[in-house]
Amino acid sequence: MAERNPTFTPEVAGDVINYKPLSLLAVAGLTVAGVFTFIVLLSGILALVKGEPFFLADWMIFVPIGAAVLSGLGLWEVSSSEGTRAGAALARWGLWISILVGVGYFTYELFTGLAIRQQANRFVMEREGDSGFFPRPQGNNEIDARTAYLFTMSAAERSTIRLEDPRVIEALDAPVGQNLKGRMTSFLESPLVRVLRQSPASAVKIEPLGVKDWSYENGSYKIARAYRITTEDGVYEITLLVSSQEASAEGEKRKWKVEPVSLMQPLQPISRTPAGQKKQHLRMKAYEFLYDKKWGFFNNLTRRRGMELWLATQPPSEREALLAQAKGIRQRTPLVAVAGVAWPPLEPAEEDRLLDALLPGYKPLSKAAEYFKNLDNFRFFDPNEVPRIRDAAVAALALDKLPSASFKGGLPDDLAPYEVKNGEVFVTHSFEWMVPLGDARLRKDVVLFGKVTLAASDQLDPGAANADQQWRIHSIEITRAVPMLGKT
């Protein structure tokens, strides 16, 4: 008998679709990881084609980190959704890609940068055939100091230069723009080089500090690194910028050079030793003796104060006696009153001639050129012109021309050369002297660069009230002549 109330069971048309939405965090993490991988691969291929290294911007480190964070959050979202979210595989792919590619690239950058920084540091610190920027200026070897200057030029330039040739030196020192001294002299007088040359090499200690910046631009690595320099005078710090010259042929090595701009920065001491402080004060007192506007040596010269000028070259302890001797000579002359009328005072030129005749060792103003050493042995780009410049300098020191003589001393020099020997301290300051060359129609001024060495007792207290008077002119030397640009 048929069942009266059969149960109706519908036929199943197919499997039920169990839809789970993807985790957006997992998708975002994989997408960011993929974009970073694409950038790295594309940059690497382009660099390989060009034969150059490749480096991404510093901020790019946050891209794989962000991808890993998004993928990790996506994986957590899926695992904590109790089966309502999908995308765990995407999250794991994004996590591993970001970690592997990110760590791989930044490991490459880290070790490449480390190797480059070490090469640059060896170039400035270790003296070898084509390196040793810091060691070479130390000491008194002029060739070594000039070689250090060559390290501010490209390897191709410096490989062709022979420093033994005077013509090469003149070419390297040619005036450039407003810089009459030229690049090499400017380098040798830069604060860094002078600090290195002030102390014996055994007393100089140089320590590399942190790298402040490094990059690869226009086919060259650029490294900016701080260095601490300790001398017997004090402690200094400088940031040195060096750049590379990449090898252009198989088998060549990378070359380096120091960027000159980093040498022109002021070099202020972090601290000074007691010896350094004393040197600084004595340099200042020597400068005042030389350039004081009322009684300085050059002021006495242009004002034609013959006696004061000569006394400046004599030991301070003897000046009072020499001055009394000169006064006695004046009083013993036959220029006495006649018929109650006194003779007029002597003219400076007459008094100068009188002292020249009666005061032993006195140098009259008519012989002012004798105060200057080697007026015929200084550097000039054309040696044949040296005698003519010498004659012009002697003419500019004639008695009637002295008031218009133009001597320039510049600012006080905290790094003026300083030496102690035979119980005296010697300080050397520089000066410039403009001399007219030729007549009015064909006049062409030249600038004579010179140095004045002053001496004082090594027991002199720079804090004494008369410390600026306890010096004597030891020597005045002309070292170089340079034509004034644009002066005709």
C-alpha cells in the first residue's frame, strides 16, 4: 500500500559555494612587496647594462618593512577570523618576498657602502703610492705637502704632473679669478694643512669618526666623513669630502680625490692645550708689534720714522741704550746757538744721514730696501722679469715714495708658523705689497707676497703689559710676485 504522506527530498543541483572574502591587508602586503621587488630588479638590470652600481633612496627601506607589516597583519587577520577570511597564502607570500628581497638588497647596500667607506678612509689615512692625504703634509717636506695638493685633483691630472719642475709649480699656482695666490698656495695655507704642519709628525694623531653622508652620483662615490686631529696645540675636528674616479678599463682600480671645498672651512679647535694657548697669545702680540696703526713696523716705514724702524730690528733690551746714544749724538753736533739764535731742528733726512754716520749699525731710510731679503730671488712666472720687479720694488722704497707704499697684513693669524730655538721664539706673519711696474701709460701693478719673521725671548709672558713691545724683526722676505689681473 502506498505511503500516504511521503517526505519530499529535493535533488541537489550541485556543490554549495562557501565564499570567504580575501584579507585586504594580505593583498596590500603582497602588492607592496611585489612593487618593491619590481623596482629592485629593474634598477639592477639598468645598472648592469650601464656598468654601474645601483642604490635606492634612503627612505625606500620603509617599503619592504611596510610590506612585511601589512602581510603580517593580514596573516593575523586570517588566522583570527575563525574561517571567515581567506588570503593566508597571499600574506605568507608577501611576508617572505618582502623579507628576502628587502634583506637581500639592504645587505648588498650595507656591504658595498662599508667597502667604499673603507677605501676612502685608506686613501686619506694610509700613505702609499697614490694615497696618504693626511700623512703627507706633516713635517717640513715641501714635495710631500705639494703631493697632498695633487690629491685634490683627478687621478688623470695628477699622473702627468712633475713637482720638481718650477714651471709646473707656477702653472699650478696661476691666479684664478680673484684668487691671486693660486690654488696650490691656497691649499698650503688652508687651515687643515697648516694645523698638520704646525706640530711634529710624532705629535699628530688623526682618528676617523662617523660617516656623515655617502652617495653615488654622476658616476662617482662621494663620502663625507668627520676626522679628529690631535696635535701638541689642541684638538680639532673637520669633515672631509672625498670622491671617487671609477675604473674605465679592465684591471684598473678605483681612484680617489679630496674635494677642495672641504679644505676651506674654518678649523676651530675643540680645545687647546696650555702650550697652544700660549702660542696663540704670542702670535697675537707679534702681530700687534708688526701692524699696530700707531707704532707698528710697517706704519713706521710708511711714515718715515727711521729711528723707530731701525730700533724694531734690535733686541728690546738694547733699545733704551741705543735711543740714548742717538740723543747724545744729536746734542753733540755743532748745530748750537749762534748770537743767541738757535739753529732750526734737523730735517728727518738730515738727521737720518747724521745717525748713519755716527751711530754704529744704524740703517738709514735711504737704505730701506736692505730691510728686505732676497729682493732678487722670488718666484715669478717669467724669471726674466724678476730684475725689473726688483728695481720697481727698490724704487717704491725711495724716501719720497715711502708715504704711498702699500703694505697689507690681513687679519691676525692664529696658525702663523711658530718655532722655538736658541732661547727665542720665532713667529712668522705674511704680508702683501702692491708695487707699480712701468710708467704711467704702461703701468702694470704686481703684488709681492712676503713673510716677516719676528723673534722674542722664549721666556716672554704673553700676559705682560708690554708683551707687544718685546719683539724684534728677524727677517723680511719676499717669496713671490703675481701680476694684478686687469691692471694695465
